Amino acid sequence: MFQTKITEVLGIEYPLVGGTMMWISTPEFVAAVSEAGGLGILGSVMYEGREAFAHAIDRVRALTDKPFAVNINLFPIARPIDNSEYLDVVIEKGVRIVETSGHSAPEELCARFKEAGLIWIHKCVGLRYALKAQNMGADIITVVGYENGGATGKLDIGTLVLVPRVSEAVRVPVIGGGGVSDGKGFLAVLALGAEGVIVGTRLLATQEAPIHDNLKRALVEASELDTMLIMRSIGNTHRVWANAAAQRCVELEANQADLPEILKIVAGEKARRMYDTGALDEGVISCGQCVGLVHDIPTVGELFGNIIAQAADINRRLAGS
């Protein structure tokens, strides 16, 4: 059930993709997503230097023989990065799926994707970006609606419009998301024309997610109103959980703070401390509006099984009616 072009091209059991999440998409978590039948994605930007990144890929491979991908980050970050070096490691290690995400498609890298025979997924937030990536050779386009956690882009288009708009306009398969937490959302995104579904926020509240239990419980208790947009003033809008750190970021922006001041609040090191210690106001965490639909903390395998079972049941009921 639910075999699509995405399951066929990527070689995965379910058309489910685990969204890349900074400091959370560890080798262990990536392997858990892939083992559960989806596509886990390892975030390259988490690793400083070839050796650490290569070791992370080896660790994923030690934990699963299922397909996984590597994300190459095109968003601005506090430290300089060399994506060509990450790509060297991807090719050397024989990873066959690469995802890019950021403000623009990587013109300097796409030729190397093709030369290496990689399956290239590009994640973006609007039709014109999707068309550009397709014309550059992207094999799959991922789009996420405005309700998603993390980067929202500048267009503010919801999933219900964005996914069908892109799906009808491009020739390549589309992975859609933004607000998906259960079988209802999964089936809806497929009905909108996508061939696969990306999930992020819901995966935070799983047993394997490498964040403190205090944070998991707080997310389970949160409602759909407990997210906010930050960093819009610097052209890098993100939807995050509405905690004290996020509120402080918005206050700084309202006072026209410069980039270094804002980065002090949203820095990855602060988020890591929150993940490790459970100090809930230490940093910010990307979080979509679907957090209001999160009510328990299953394993990733249980979550994916429940999503597919619920979607199949709804599909049968709709067909019967």
C-alpha cells in the first residue's frame, strides 16, 4: 500500500521522509527513520571537517542497510562551510541520495551531482524555485507549506495550495509537507499530488529523538498556537516553538538588532544545551503548527506504522462511501 514514484526511486518501504533537523538528525536517529521504512537524512553541516563527517556516514551504515540521504545546507550559518568538501565525502562513501535546502539551488554543485550519478532532492518553498532546480537537473523536489517548522521562506504559502501548485507544474516527483503528524495529513498530502511526504516536528516526540525528555513532554503538551516566526528581519524566517529564547529573539528584531546579536540567541550551541539538559528556555527549536496534534511519544517504527495504518483505513472508508 502507498507505493509511489518516491518509494520506487529511493528504494524505501513507505513514501515518508524524515526532515533534516540540526543537531537532531544524528546517525542514530537517521538510521531509526530508515529502519522504520522511511528515508533518514543526515545533516552534513553538523560536522566540522571531513573525518567527522565520514565517520558519521560510517555510523549510519553500521546501524542500517536501508537507504538514507545526506543534506547539504545552503542557509547562512555562523561558521564558514565548504559544501564541496562535504560532497567529496558523500561521493567517496558511495551515498547515492543527496538533499539540498536553502535560499537557492546549488549551481556550483549540481553538475557534480549528475557526474556522480546521485539522486538529487532539492527542498524549497515555492514554484519558481522548484522549476529552477528541475531545470538544473533535480530528480525530486520537496516543498513544505508555511505551517512547517524551521525555514518557512518568504512566500508564506500554506501546504494546501503549495503542494498541488508545484505538483501540477513540474515533471519530477514531489515530496510535500508542512503540518503532517498523522495518517490524515499523510493521505491529504498524497491526495494533493505529492508522491512522498516529509515529516519533521512529529518526529521530535519519538523515543529515538536525541532531545531531553523534558523537551519532548513540553512539545506533547503544546498546542497549535505555541509556535512563532523569528529571524524574518534578517531574511531567514524560521518557525520555532514559542519559548523565552524565541520571544527574546523577536524583541531583539523589533529593536533592529544586528545579526551577531540575534545569532547569540539562536546559536546551535544553545539549542544543543537545551536538547542535552532539558533547560527549556536555553535555545530555540524548529517546530511546526502540527505540534498541537502530537499527543504521545512512540518509537519511530510505531509512528510510521500508525501513520500508514490510519491512512489506509481512511482510504478504505472513503472508497466505500
